Amino acid sequence: MRYKVKYPAKWRTYQAGLQKSTKRKQYQKKLPFLFTIAGGLLTVLVIILLAGFRISDRWSRVDRNSLLPEKDLIATQLKLTRRDLAVFLTDISGDPLALTDEIVAKNEGGRYTIRTTINAKLQNYISRLQNRSRTLQSAVVVLNPYDGRVIAMADHDANGSTENLSLRADYPAASLFKIVSASAALESAAFSLDKTLYFRGRRHTLYKNQLKTSKGRYSTKTTFRKAFALSNNSVFGKLGIYDLGQDVLTVYAEKFLFNKPISFDLPLEMSTIQVPTDDFGLAEIASGFNKKTLISPLHATLLAAVAVNRGEMPIPWMVETIQDDTGNIVYNADPGVPNSAVSSQTASDLKALMQDAARYGTSRKAFRRLRRKRLFKKFELGAKTGTINDKMDQFKYDWLTAYALTPDGTRGICIGIIGVHGKILGTRSTELARAIINYYFSSKLG
């Protein structure tokens, strides 16, 4: 993956401040010595002159080499925190960088070696899949759900843009938001997985006449788990109106970090939502059948991680260490404290809902091919898909967030994928996920 770089004013100010601070400390150290010389006896004039000559000679040597040594001095004193990291990385100068396990780059402060959590083999494999996908754009994030380590983050743009699409929060979340709505129903409305529900019409449409509470001769019986697995808009629309409402939906959207910044090593755009007060607007939000709820592919991956990680959303991170050209470590990984989104019981139920979606729901075809392989017979596989067109109906957004866990539960990955399709429907996100999961575990990369 390649991304554009900038020169933030904040980082330039920080560097200038370091230079001023270093010079000030040097002068302060010399003041007592200069006062001692000034108050010395006339008899030691020769010694003072000799000392002055030595000092002058020393400063002249520093001045002759002031450009590079001063920067080296600043570099050796530089210590970065997690808060500094995004600014520092976007200040790297030169050509856009290929994201891999080790990056060597320069900026105004010197030369740095950045070691990351990226698995180079997996990253290259995903990039090859994307180049053959026939999508207009695609972004794939793979991370460890237990500690938030990002092990792959690859982007593809048919127009050749090098912008980091995985960090852009301008894609409609679509039915991925049903993960949030389902969590709210389980905790706030006391829903059970097998709660009986009714709907009218088709599962993938959302009309006002489908949102009536009364049962009629054309009503169809279902359960909450089936409604989630098959992404039933009518069921989730009524859920938003009659069981959750604006306040609950807002609270749970914030629990899943919508409208809140998510800390990451690179600048990550904030996912946004506006929960309306009218009934049909609530139905649209709860079902994901709207184009105003926006999310980034990295954030989408974290939604699945909540189900795996007992209700906690890990803080994503990618940089392990940064070393300057003198060998000093100026940054060590500081992942941070996970965000508590839902209870462990809700996470367990959410995990089961996503397993149903992979078994007989909207992602069953792709995951069925995995289960036919001996390696994946006892794996835990779960997913949630989402599909929606853009406002002009020119492009189709194709989402997937999923997890794959080994039988003993000690190893696993979460995947978030967005594919943007034009007139030609390229490789679906479910198929990309199947290929990535197969490659990752078959090649024993984890």
C-alpha cells in the first residue's frame, strides 16, 4: 500500500522548538563559566585568553558542521509518544512509501528505520488479488482481534491514486451497522437469538408499509438470528422504531466509536452517523439502509473484533519501533487500552449471529468453500456483509467484516473489506475474504 505524505505545521513547530531548546541549554551551561572568567584576577589573563581561544576554536568547528550534526543531536534527543506518531509518520519526506514490515525513510530530522507489524507476504498476496479484482477501488485490512496489531492494509485504485483508502471514512456503512443495532437489541431491548419476529415483503427492501407492527396474512415468521444472517431490513427497521429509538441508537453507535476519534499510528478519519428522530429515518439507520452513516475499512474491521474480543474493541496499531540513524530507539509500540463496547455475553451472542451469517446467510457461498477443506472443518468463521449503491446509483459498495479463529481459540484474524464496483461487477468482498483466510492459515503466516 502506498500513501501520500504531507508536512504538518505541528511537526515543523515541534522541530523548531527542539532546536531552540537545545541552543538555550548550551548557553545556560556556559554562563557560570563566563562569569568566573570575568571575575578572575588579572594575573590569570593569559589562562583566560587561552581558554577563550579553545572555546572559540570549539565553536568554530561546530559552526562549520552545524547543518547535519545539529539535526543528529536533535534526532538522538527525540522521543516519540503514540500521540506524536501520526504527525511524525506523515512528515516523512520523499516518494510515497510502500507499506511493509520495515520502512527506511527520511525527514528533516534525519533517517529512520520503521519496523511494523505488517506481514509482507500477506500484504503482497492481497495486493495481487486486488489488482486482478476488476474493482474501481478496494481496501483490505487484516488485524489480530486480541491485541489490535494490523498485519495487512492494502489498497487498490483503478485510477492509480496512492491515497490510503483503508483510513478514509467516506464509505456508507450499509448493513454493517446491523452489528451495532443487534448489540443494542441484545442489551437494551432484551432480545434473545431465537426471539420470534415477523416481516412483510422482501428482506432486502425497506418501504413504509413494511414497518407496520400488525401481523397480516402476508406476514412471514422469522427469528432474530435469521434476520441478522439474511440481513433483513424490514425486521431491523422496525427494531429501530419500536425497540431502540434515537437515544439508544446514538449511545450504541458511540460505544462502537462512531462520531469519536480512533487512535491509530497513521491519521484515521472519524466514522460518522446522524441518528434522526422520525420513524422512517430510525428504520433506515438501524437497518443500515442509508447512505449517510459513513465508516472507514479499518473501523469496519474493528466491528468484528468486538465480537471476538469479549466485547472490547482493541486499539489498532502498526508501528513496533522507530530507530534513528545512530541506532537510538525513538519510539516503542504503545497499543493503548481497549475500548469496552458491549458485555462479554453480548459479544458471545454477536459472535453466534455472525457465524449464522457465514453458515446459511449472506456470506454462505464463499465460506462454504472454506469449510470443505480439512484445515477449516473446526474453525470458527463469522461474517457480516453490506451492499448499497452510491447516491447517483453509479457505483456499488460491497462490504464484508469477518473473523476466522483456530479451533483452540488461541489464534485468529479479523478482516474488513470494501469493494467499489462500476458497470462491471468485480470480485466480491466475500470471495476476497475466503482467499485471504485460506492463504493466511494454509501458509502458516500467523
